[in-house]
Amino acid sequence: MSLSAFLPSLLGGVLIGVAATLLLWLNGRLAGISGILWRLFFSKQGDALWRVLFLGGVVGGAALYYALYDDVPVARETFPAWLLVVSGFLVGYGTSLGNGCTSGHGVCGLGRLSLRSLVATVIFLVTAIVTTFVVRHLFGVV
């Protein structure tokens, strides 16, 4: 496998790590997307700007990638819409139940050697594996 095959993923991982580190060092905040988004609507006076800028960078970075490269992921038209809606609600519920999302626990929490984040990340991964098995092999959705 050539370097160019996994270079975008490697670069993306490095950028996520650098962004999470800088946000913690310079702002004292964790880069958990669900928490940043949730608290944007319920933030204290003067606490919204950095959240808007951070989320704008996430969306803008994806838009820039889509504009520059031809190999962007394409949504599967055959995937049932109802399953996407159910999935969205389950992710939101799980994020609330776990006090954070994959970025908060998996990137920031593990980087801080948090045992709670390790447990949450393992649960995220096991749930993803089981869900993929159920959707693909029991529901037959590919």
C-alpha cells in the first residue's frame, strides 16, 4: 500500500489531535463536538464565539475537502431513511447517556488518560460492531 493511500486519514488524525490539544492548552476546553454544540445553545455570556468558530472550522474543513478532492464519500441511495433517523436519535441518546461523544471521550479523554473515557470508548466501539453486524447480517442492509 502506498503512502498516498492513507495520507489523507493520517493528516486528518494529526489535525484533529493538534486542534484538540490547542483548544485544551489555549482555552482550557475539551474538543467534544456534542458538548460544544449543546452548550452553544445554553452558553454563558461571551462563551458562544469560540464554539461558533470551532464548529464553523469543522464544517468549513469538510467543505474545503469536498471542494478540493474528487474521492469524497458518497451517500448510499439504497440505505433506508428510517434507519438514518433511528440512528441519529440513538447517537444523541448515547451521547447524553455517556456524558460525551466519540471526540470528547475517544480523542480528548484518552489523551488525558481518563478511565471513564476508556470505558466509554470501548462501549462505543463494541456498540458500533454489534450495530454493524445487526444491520448488515440480520436486516440485510449493505
